[in-house]
Amino acid sequence: MIADVELIRFKLQKEFTAFLEASGFPYATMMLGKTILSEQHPQFIGLFEGDRSREYVKTRIENADCIIQFGALMTDFNTGGFSTNLDESKTICANINTVKIKHHLFENVYLGDFIHGLTEKISRGETDTLDIQCATEACTHRHTAPYVPDPLKPITIKRLFDRVSHFLKNNSVVIAETGVSLFSAAEMLMPEGAQFIGQTFYGSIGYTVGATLGAGMAAPERPLVLFVGDGSFQVTCQDLSTIIRQNLKPIIFLLNNEGYTIERVISDQTYNDLQPWKYHKLVEIFGGGIGLDVRTEGELEDALKTAETSDTLVFIEIHTGKLDCPDSLRSAGKAMAKINQLD
């Protein structure tokens, strides 16, 4: 099963949860539906995004006897650059007002009613025979995997997200900017009750700084964490001033890789370079919070200890290599270069 954004938009999480419990089947989410349900659920196997999926998720979905899509939007981000390989003869696509079974389209079938009907008719599968590899034991960045810091070792993107997967609190709002942040956080197991926000429809850069302000105003009682790249941050950095003015207290991880890495993996040109800023100093300029500069795993540990014990905004600038990014982003870059005839 594949769950996606329309279950959230039309508040059908409870109905889908009931169907999960009745069926016992494994399910994955697409990028737009990340955290639609708890990622700690024993039937959740991970994120499905075509060729950019983990191999187990890709194989399990594409080789299934029957695939049911609940509210899935087959956009470029959701499908891994349209690299999904779903057998149409084995796929049922249920969206908000239509259901498509093989080559037949049924109009005016409300998604909620469709889920209710399935739940009443379904027979629960035998857990032992379903062989579900849950995401808590397989997701790339997860708190269930051990992490031991090497204090003098330069920090990398993978090690950062490995570590932060242990740091995130239950009920957090986690926001990830388009680029290295989004592609890394997509494969980070979210804690119980977490809500994930990313601009995965239009891919607009700079979106998440303002989104952090909005999320903080809407839910000031919830832990709030932002991952944002230096290029995206320079687009809407002034929102940091408003975040401070409103006395919001997010933890902000600024990934300083000296430019637009998401563009570098498409075509590595000098126009992807940025004027270097001392980003962690901006909280002092804007008048509030703690700014920290991190280059090693040991410095990251110190920064996280500060973040855990401080009752204020904490801005952590993380220095990584220009082309340090997850393989999924490299794959996306190659695909976009090919489309744009840049390879």
C-alpha cells in the first residue's frame, strides 16, 4: 500500500489507520505524505520514491501482487523523477473522488467511503507470512541504530542526520528545505507524533524559513527543528528576525556547503557559489538566540547539549563539503541534467 498527501488534506488518517489494523499489510508513504502516520508503526516500511527508494521498499512495492494507492499524487518528487515502475494491471488508485482499477475509472467514489468499504471486507493477513521489514530497523537515519561520535572527525551530511535521528523529540515539527536537507531528512525516521514539513510539490527554495515562523506561531508548545541550506537561507533570511521578535525557540541547523549543492549535482558551475556569510552570527545581529559553529562531530555533540538545555532559539551552522549529499540527490541531479541536456 502507498499512502500520500490527500489522506492528510481530507483528514482521513484515522480511517487509514483502521484499515491498516484490519489488513495487517505493509505500507509506504510518498514524499508528500511523510509522517501521515507514525513512522514507528510496525507495518510502515519506509518512503517510496521510485528508483530513489531504499532497495527493499522499491522491490516490495513494485513486486507486490496488488498495490493500493491512497491519495497519491504522482508528481516528480513523489515518483523519484517519474522512475516508479508500477504494474497497472495490479494497481488500484484511489483519490479523493475517483477509483481506478486496472483500466477502469469509477467516478464519484469518495476516498473515505472507499477506505471504509475495504476495511469492512478485508481479511487480515498473517504477520509471519507477510515478512515486513519495518522502517525502525531499516531506515537510513534512525535512532534504533547505534551512533558513536568521533570527536575530531569532520562532520558529514550522513553522520549529521544519523546523529540528529537520536536527538529529535517526540511530537516535534521537523521542517526540511529543498535540496540536501530534504533528501536527507526524507530517509530520517521521525519520532512518535512528529510532523514533517517540506516544499516537495513546487520545490521552492527559501520556503522553510517562513514555514518555521508559521509553524512556531501555530504550535508554540511543540519542539521545532529546521534544516536549511545556506543558499536557500540567503533567499529569506530576514524571517529569522521575525522568529526572534516573536520569541519563538526553534533549533535551526544551517547546512553550509558553500552554495547550491542541489544545483551543483545538475551542473557544477561558478554561478552556484555564494558570498560566504558567518551565518551563526546572525542571531546576534538580529538580537536574540544562541549561534554555534560546528565543523567536527565533537563540536556537534557540544552544540546539541547546548540546544537541549537552552530555553531560546539555537542556530547551529554545520560546515560540510560542497558536494557532500545523499545518493538520492545525486541521482536526481543526474536525471535533471539529462532532461536539460546538461550531461
